[in-house]
Amino acid sequence: MTLSDLQQRPVDELLGDEADLLLRTQPKVSRDRLHLPGPDVVSRMFESSDRSPQVLRSLQQLYGSGRLAHTGYLSILPVDQGIEHSAAHSFAPTPEYFDSEAIVELAVEAGCSAVASTLGVLGSVARRWAHRIPFLVKLNHNQLLTAPNVHEQILFASVDQAWNMGAVAVGATIYFGSDDCNRELQQIAALFEQAHSRGMATVLWCYLRNPVFKQPEADYHLAADLTGQANHLGVTIGADIIKQKLPENNGGYGAVARALGQSYGMTDERIYDELSSANPIDLCRYQVLNCYSGRIGLINSGGAAGKNDVHDAVRTAVINKRAGGCGLIMGRKAFQKPRQEGAALIQRVQDVYLDPAIPIA
């Protein structure tokens, strides 16, 4: 698909058969129940909170940068996959991104709100770039050289290192549902408290990891009920922004209970019929609802690169915006393409948030 197609193809056309479902149907939970994105998002969402003026200033830097500045929406370029997925898997398609500066340059060229990456990537170019685009330093990672591979987030950086390089925010991942979850939860809660004391904002990747979540009929790592609860745990430990994968199904609690042959967790049937449905916007709105009804912003991830990246990225942005989320954090779809094409794709997603014809449902 050409750059012109990326920039000009109508959203209705990109969405195809789902256009009516995603653009014109109404969700189960009314928008009146939510705290919605807007130009005054920082003062309105956090005016009653315990966040310090320094944290509010950092949040305002995030929401006040790039093409989406002062709209209440975020467009973040995340490139921590060199550790999470290996440098070979991440950068072989576009070797220029082995160079850390190319990552930051892509974020600036695309007009992103921030660039999120590792201590090494951002630290290697901080003096040149930290004052030109907000830095979000990812503090922990899952490395894949342990044999066999394990899913465990370990610290690679400290809050002080992020602060010293001029970062506006820190980020971390918790693998909710994993054997290591309790350690990660306690560790990141303490780090977020420290980050707030330093005046930095906090972003939590609220991911699920447990083999039992993946069943033959569906991958319930993407279930609205389970990811929604992960979000609720994330906002509880002081995350200012939640990053979550776009939900694709529901009923994770019941599926896990059946797989275990015993009860699992606690839920309520009303979340499946009164508060949600099979509509993708309903599924995402349930995620927003679990972020204190949108008081803490939800950004959805862009996912892996594939054959239909324009369609998939725009679809995710439409669902997130219509559901009441506050933006997209998209990496591989952009940096695994030539620079111009990747920047154009990011800006096509940003256009969804700038388009008044695509309102919050």
C-alpha cells in the first residue's frame, strides 16, 4: 500500500464490513459513566488525586507533545522489543533500527507524544533528544536467553537512572497470572511510588501470562474480563496510564475454571450481558471501565506487524477512541517498515484521534 493510500483512504473503506459495527452502533455502558479524554485531561483527571505538581507537569508534557498535543490523546512509539523479542527478530526487517538514534528519530518524525524504550536505547542519545521529545524509560523486561525460555519480568534500570537522563515517565510490565506475578506487583508498586516522588509519570503494561489462559477454542489472554481485572490491579498501584492489548473475546473466568476443573477467581454474570457484549467497542469499554471509569487513561497496543497493518492499526485506533480510551502505543507495525512508511502509518492512526467524525460512542 502506498503512502498516499495510508494517508487518504477513508476509514469506512479501511474497516470494510465492520464499518457500521464500529462507527455507528452504541455500547452497553453509556459514555456518561466515563471520564473522557479532552484538552484538560490532566487537570480534570488528577485534580483530586495525590499526584504532585511535578507529576502533573510530566503528564502534561506527555499530553502536550506531538501531533495529538492538547487533545487528550496519546501516540507513543514503543521499542523495547530488542530485549523482549530479541534484536534479531525485531530489527532484521529494517536494520537501521539497530541504531538507537533511528528509533528516536522515527518518533519525532511521526509526531509522537513520547518514545518508550530501554535504558540503553534512550540513555545512549539522551543529551541530544531528551529535551525534544518526552522519554518513557521501560524499567523491566523479559529476556529470552534462559533455556528453556521463561516469562519473568526483571529489572534492567532504576528510577534514578531514568530521572537522571531527563525522562518524563517510567514504564514497567507485570505478567498478571504468572508464577512471578506477586513479586512483580510488589516491586513495581514500590518503583512507581519512587517515580512519583521524583516527579515522573508512570505507565504500566498490564499483560496476562499463564498457559491455562490459552485454550483450544480461544486465547483468553485477550479476554475482556481478565484483562479488565489486570487493568484494575494496575491502577491500584498508582499507574497514571495503562497499556493493554485490545480484547478479542470474553468469558475468561469461566474458561479457566473449566480448564482447571475447579472454581477460579470471582466474577459476576452481569459483566457479560449488561456491561459488555461481543461488540469490540463494548469489550474495550469494559477495559476502560476498570481504569476507574476512564479516570486513568487506557492506551491499547498496536500488535505485531503483518500483511494488513493499515487496516489493523486503524481498526484498533477506532475501537480505542470510540470506547473511551486515550490513544495507541504502536511499535512493530511502524519500525519494521521503511522510515517514511512507518511514520506515515503512525500519522494515519493519529488522524483517527484528530477526526471529529469519529466520536466517542
